[in-house]
Amino acid sequence: MPSPRPVWSDDDIEAFRDLARTFFEKECAPHEQRWCEQQHVDREVWLKAGELGLLCPSIPAEYGGGGGTFAHEAVLAEEQVRAAAPSLGATVHSTIVAHYVNSYGTEKQKRRWLPRLATGELVGAIAMTEPGTGSDLQAITTKAIKDGGDYVIDGSKTFISNGLLAELVIVVAKTDPGNAAAGISLVVVETEGADGFSRGRVLRKIGQHGQDTAELFFSGVRVPTANLIGEVEGQGFIQLMQQLPQERLVLAVGAAAAIEAAVTATVAYTKDRHAFGRPVFNFQNTKFKLAEAATTAKIGRVFIDDCIVKHIKAELDIPTASMAKWWMSEQQCQVADECLQLFGGYGYMAEYPISRMFTDSRIQKIYGGTNEIMKEIISRFL
């Protein structure tokens, strides 16, 4: 049940939507099963996406990006969900990683890295989480200590999206281990040929099987001090706090699209499937459950569209972004569960898309900051 053309869209954005839909339907969806089995997408699909202009769509054109706005990022997230092709980690790459470079990088850094992120020559990842920290970024132990003209990086990261294929990793590290938030900086590691850098196992997850999520290890990795994002150490925590609302909003956008997709799939199935001599849709319980889910989808869509409009105008505040992330992801999980139930035993079968919608939805309440952290953030503004 995709909504009508949103208020934040225009002809250019809808043309971009058509391009994104075609790409995900033709270049990604047919390969999803194989990608799930190998636990990562083919490296070549990044280059195809870059060739079509689907990477870094809201990065300025002067740095190789599409020159668009967050509306283009939202469209990309929506169409990926609707195509049931979740494995390409384009959101992490384009909406998150590229924007750290664009927002805080030096001119030299922007011209060095952004064009290659836009073409897919580089795959981007951001390494925040550590085995013992979870959402507590101030507790990280990875260090980046100056030694002459280099930083020497030591530490380990886990749950890193795009971790297997990434050639550019923004590492969240302590450049001043004696401080908490004030000692955190963002340092770029270009992985090719980086001595002391290694990748651990690709982690097996209960959902999103085709997205490569890996462990990363840094043992005396040396990178030039010029790889510090920005020109001053100790700004990493502030940079993270400023960018996380956009990350949380794009997760909420994906949740809204997933709710709509689940309702659409379930309405179609229950109208086609018969039990006791009539369509499953005709049972009162089915109609009531779908009426509730459709209402949630409508409420969510209105809320998300308003958030997108505000974000494009640079008016989306931190608590509202947090509200969007926690509420939409909670609703996504609930609707996926209710819809799976209406498929009966077939909903538990892996070949039915609703089963993947159900398992893929669960991580939404965890990454981007757990929903408990979202509520903590919201409460600080009450």
C-alpha cells in the first residue's frame, strides 16, 4: 500500500525513484537468495549502483555525488524495501559514511574520498561498536595515538555493516584516552594494503543474511594524521551526535516502507488464500487485524513525511528523530508479526517474503541506537 506522491517529492525525485526501483528489482532482487547464502553482495553491484548515480545521491555534485537532498536518500531506502532486496548496504555507505566526510572533512578529504564513494570504487563503513560497549560510545577502548606524522590504531570493532567489503572505514577511536567524550575522534582507514588491519568472521544473524556484518581488528595500523576527519582532534563525539539523527530518520523511513509492504503482501495473500470455503480475508479477525495494520501504516507515513520535510529544511530536532526511530521500528516489528500470523504456517516458511520481513525487522529496534536509548534521549527534552 505505497502512499501517494509525498509532499516532499517532485518530478526529479520521482524519476530517481523509478531508477532506484528498476535497479533493485533487476540488479538485486534476483540475487538475494544467493547473497544470503554467501552472506554478502557481489562487489560488482556497488559499481553498477555507482554507474547509475544511486550512490551518494545527496552529496554535492562537485564531489561526484548526485547533488540532491535527503529526499533522494529516502526514496532509495523506500524502493529497496519495496523490492524486497535488503542486502546492499547503500544506506550505511551513502546516507551515513559519505555525510561524515562531506560535513566534517577537509576540502582535500572530500575530493579524495567522495568521488570514489559515489562511483562505488570505494565501499564505506563506519566502525563504532565494540564487543563490550554496545550503545555506550564513550566507553570505547580503540585508540588512535599520534606517532610522528601518523596515527597508530589499536582495537577491535564488531557488528560492522559493510565490514567484509569496505575499503574505507571511519573508525571511532580515542585520540585522548584520558577523556571520555572529549577524547573521541573519527579517523579514516583505507583498508587496502593497511598493515595490521584484518577482518574477522562475517557474523551470522537471524535476519538480513545478505548484508555483510563483520568483525574488524586493528593492530598497530598506521594512517597519516591527515586521515583525521576534520582538522581538530576530540570532535568525534560531537560529529556522531550531529549525524545520528539522519541515520535514525533513514531507519524510520525504511520502517514505514516495510510496514506498507507487509500490509500489501498480506492483503493480497488473504484475499487469494481460502479456508473453510472462503477467502481468509473475509474472516472478521483478518479484516480487523489488517485494518489496524493499515491504520498504523497511514499514521506512520504522515509522521515520517513530516520528519522528512523538516529534515530537508534543517528543522528536524534530536528528540523527534529519536521518536521516529523508536516508534516506527516498534510498529514495524508488531505489524510484521501480526501479518505473518495471517499467513498461517506458510508465514514461517523461508520462501515467503513475509518471513524475511519478520526476521529482518528485529534489528531495527537495536541498531542506530537501541530503542531504550531513544527513549532516554527523548526524556531529556521533556
